[in-house]
Amino acid sequence: MMKSRITVSALAALGVLLLVAILAYVILAVELGLGTYQPGDTTREGTVSLPDLQSSAVAITGPPTAPASTLGATPTASANSPSAHEPAGAISPTPGGATGLSPTPSGTTGLSPTPGGTTEFPPTPTRTSTPSAGSTPTSPSDPQPGLPLRAAFYYPWFPQAWTQSGIFPYTNFAPSLGFYDSGDQNVIRQHVAAMQYGNLQAGIASWWGQDHHTDRRMPTILSATAGTSFHWSVYYEPEGQGDPGLSQITADLTYLRDRYGTDPHYLRIDGRFVVFVYADASDRCSMADRWEQANTVNAYVVLKVFSGYRSCASQPDGWHQYGPAVAADAQGTFSYSISPGFWKVGESPRLSRDLERWNRNIRDMIASGADFQLITTFNEWGEGTSVESAREWESASGYGAYLDALHNNGGAHPTATRTAPPPATTPAPTRTPPPGAVLFSAAGDHGATSRTDSTLSRMSELGLQFHLALGDLSYDDRTPESAWCDYIKSALGASFPFQLVVGNHEEDSRVDGFIRNFAACLPDRMGAVGDYATEYYFDVSDLLRVILIAADLKVDGVSYEYVPGNPHYQWLADTIDDARARGIPWVVVGMHKVCVSMGNKPCEVGDDLMDLLIDQKRVDLILMAHDHDYQRSKQLTCSDVASYSAACVADDGADGQYTKGTGTVIVIAGMFGGGGFTSVDTGDPEAGYFAAWMGGNGTCRPACTAVDRGIVRYIVTATSLSAELFTNSGDFRDSFTIR
């Protein structure tokens, strides 16, 4: 009996051990077969390969199993314009948002076995890029978000991308912030607040190369993020334009590391700065090889997927998909991407917006547990993939329905209330309402220096429709006049409207050329009425009359003096009156020389002219140059030259807001790039007429630590005229609105 009891006990123990072994084996097999990522490993196991579908876009519309399906959806793309991230060859979504791969009742994707009757598993890719000895994980001294990470693709290419292919605005929607400038810190702060509201931890900013305007925006983006827990990476776009060589990739990665990679708000994983990389339709494993070889700076590289990427010998740190014409895309534990819709300008929608589907996609994305949970996109307005708020989906929170859904992690009933963004430290950003707005710039004293080069480059970024060149053109930096014209046209285009008015350097004295010769090679392109380049006007969209005059200058023996009884004075008065009679809401008068100024020039255009423009006609805006600085006046109802009268001030302009019709604002901007940078004098008796200024002596209001040349951009609508100073460097800022 004792022997029998021992045998039974032994058998029972053996059975328990066998059961434990079987369970352990099953758990291991499941983890390997479903691609579970082991944090300490450098491999991702058991990825299902679909050789017959590798070039197709696959949308996951049913709830995934846990972990999520690892379908290799790989639509390819080409990128040849600012609105470039468009998947080529993607399967058009079915009405339900899928591609025809229907989920099975159990929630899987119903994959068919290969002809041999089994599901194919390719070789397990091995990461060959490993952290250096100096790399460290996230620590209190470098607070960084961990994985999984929720991030959105972000586009800092506005306002220039608001106009494409001759279309303005280049979007089918109306952004709630208007047609903004991506370089405005207040806009960036509002964007960061919106993304954080949507539980996003990082933005992936489109980056087109060193010194491209998307690169020049990065310091502003990073500094505007100060005081938040938000982080930024870049989306390396040159790979979508071709095959950058090893030296270019290495140079770019080195540049990104040295310039941005150590910033507190740049995204790092295990101490390594993160770079997402776009791809073109032809990219294959050779791309992964190039990036592995070129990455000598230990960047954390996340490549865009392509056909066969899992079988490449060279494996980056991560993979992602960019295919926003598909509602959802799963790339195993590497990434999971979702898109709210895709409606590119000039096309029918490829992916219609559906909030119910969007909420479901959010829940599926979270359930996937993927390292990178990506939103395509925050603000790619040209392709209509934005989750940023627009009038079409505004909500009570102020952030819009798509960010509400992200805030609630796909919950069916958002209950969010708005969290206010950080307070602005500069005037609110100028906004362009929907179609019909007029965008132009104005400045004088141009030259052809490196400073001029920078200003011309800045102009090309601002979506301008024309420029008012307020005299003093070449400074003989390029001769003859035609050479300077060629210089301007090479920067802005041969047909860009660069509207001239004479300065004292181009009058009959011909100090630096003659205005008629400049006008011959930079002719009128705005339908001028009058004598182009000396005394003329043009109207724009029934919104704006621009009048340009040669005050206190002589051309072809004609002296342009504006005194009562003089034909020039009468012409100007009649031209202003005609604009009012025609119902044109805005009247702007421009000239080279000044009168009221805290710079070093006296009143040369005369009291009578100022009395006509301010006291009698109350024109909205007077534009001047000549003083090589920047000055913006208070809103004036009169002006006493050589003294200050508080009775002449209708609005002190301290808040940058003026009421239309109550007075005139003067802007002096003789700082395009030619000649010296002159001082402003706060002790000048006329200084009391001014609300803001920037002089070459570093005297600024608001305060600044560095000054530079630049231009003023104006945005005109039926109800507002907004202006913003754009300097090429430095930290002085000024803007105002008349409404």
C-alpha cells in the first residue's frame, strides 16, 4: 500500500511538471508567433509576410487582436511639391474605409495561406544600429517621453504653402486659426497646446534640408515649446526626392545633432536624437543600407516602409508608414498610423471624414501597443489630412472634433473643455481670412548685399502677391540698372510684381542710376494708372487702393511738390476721393522720403502733404523709407512737425490694435538691406508720435537684444488691415491690425 501511494504521488508531480512545461512552451510560441517585442531584445519576431500584397495599402477597420496584426502595408509615394506626402498606388478605400480585406468574425484579417498551405514567415530582421556607450535612457536630467509614443506629422511651411499652383488658399477647408504663418511663435504655442490636448507627446516637423525655410523655423519651434513637456523630431524629406549620398546624409545628421539634437525639447530615445525619414517609390533595401552606413552620429532612425523592408539585412531603429489616404495602417509593433481623411485640392476625396471610424481607429491604435502611434497629420492642409481645428469641425473645446476624439482616446462622448494655451508675449498673429485676401510687402533702401539676399529669401517664404519698393534701389551694388533688375528677378521670379517708386538715389541727380531705366526692366504689373514709378495708383480686388508718389523729388525736370494749388496735390486729393467714392475700403499712400520721424531725416515731403493725408483725408496707412530703420506710429489725426502734440493721437497703438477710420498709421521701413543701419532717437521731439521702433543702435520698443534688416508684410481683407515686421535675424518683433 505504501509503494502504491508513492507511485501515485510521483505520477501526480510528474503530470504537474509536464503541464507547466507545455504552458511555458505555448506562451513562448504565442509571443514569437504574434510578434511580441521583448524590451531587452533587438529583434521583432514572427512578422506575417504577404508577398502578393506588399505594394498595397491596407486599412485595418475591425478591432485588432492583441497584439495588433502586423500587416506590412506599404504604399509608396513621391514628393515633388510642398503638398508632397501623397501615397502613390494606394488601394482606394471602400466606403467603410477598408481596402477589401475584411476582418474575420474573430477580429483578425483573415489571411490566406501561401500555396503550400502555410503562412510565410520571413527571416527575422535584426537591428544593426545600437546605442553607443555614452547613450543613456530617459533620466530626470533629460525628461523624455517613453515608448509607446503618440506623435503627429507637422508642417511648418506656411504661409508659402497656402498658395500653390496659382491657387489661394490651397485647401478645401477653413482652418480655425486662419491662414497663419508657421514662423509665428504664438501660432506654434497654440499648436503645441492643441497637440498636447490630443494626448500627443511629439511633433514630427517636415524638414527639407539645411537653410530651407523649414529648417530656419526649427529654432523658433523649439523655443516656442519652452515650458511644456512637448517634444519635436524632424521628418527628413530629401530622401523622398531621390537617393541622398552617404556624405549628404552624414552631413545632415551631424547638422541636426549639433544644431537641434541636444535641445531640451528635441525628441531623444535612449539618449539618441530621433529622425524620421521619408521615402520615394523606388526605395528598397539599399536605402536602409545607406542610412546604416551614413549614421555615424548614432541617431535614432525611423525609416518609412517599402516593399520587402522586413527582409533587409540593414535594419534601422524603427519603421513607419506615411499613407494618409488609408484610414489605418499597422506595421507590427513598429508603428500604427491613422488618418482622419484625405481630400487634396483639385481632387475628389480619397478618404472621406468619418468621426465614428476615427474614434474606432484611435482605440485600435492604442490597443496595438505599437512603439510609434502616429497621426497623419496635424496640419497638412493641401491634402486635407489635418486634425487641427477647422470651421468645418469646430467644437466647444476650441480644439475641434478630431482632437477631441484624441483627447478622449476614442471615447464615444467627448466632454472636454478648452485648456487655454500659454499667454502670448507678442501681439496676436496676423491671420488671413478665406479667399480674397491681399498679401504684399513694402520697404525701401534695397541694395544688393548679403543683407538684401536674406530679405529677398525671406520674401519668397511669405506668399506675397506684390512688393512696394519704396525708393533707393541698387545703391550701385549692381550696375547698370538692368543688372540690378536681373538680380531681383533671379530671386523672386521674372514676373513677380516688384512695384517701383523713385527715391533720392534714382531721381534726376542719378546718384545710383535713373528711375526710368529701372522701370524699363522692372515694369508695372499691377495695372498702374498714372506715371509708373513717379506718381500712380492701382487697385487690388476692390479692397485696396495703393497710391505711390515721388514727394520732394525731381524726375525728367518735373518737381513733385504737394502743396495746395499744385497739380500734384490736386491729383493726389482726387485719387483718394475717387477710391472712397468707389467704396474701396482701404487707401494706402507710399513714398520714399519722410516727415514725422524719430530717425535722422528731417521733414522733407512737407507739412502740407501730411496735413492732406492725415488731417483732411484720414488715409489708413502711409508707407515711407529713407530713414534706415523701422518705425510704427500711433494712430494720428494730425502731426505737428518738430514737436509732439498729444491731441493728435487717436490711439497709442500699445496693444497693436487700431480702429479703422479714427486716424492714420505711418510705417517707416528703410531697412531692406542697402546702405547703413541708422539710429533712432528716443529724445527726438517727434518720438511721442511712435508706438514701436527698431534702430541700428539697438534701441527698440518692444525691447530687443539684436536687430537686423527685413520687410513688413501686409494682409488686407474687407474688414481688416494687418501688418507684421519680418527681420532676417535678431529678436525684434512688431505687428498691428486696423479693423
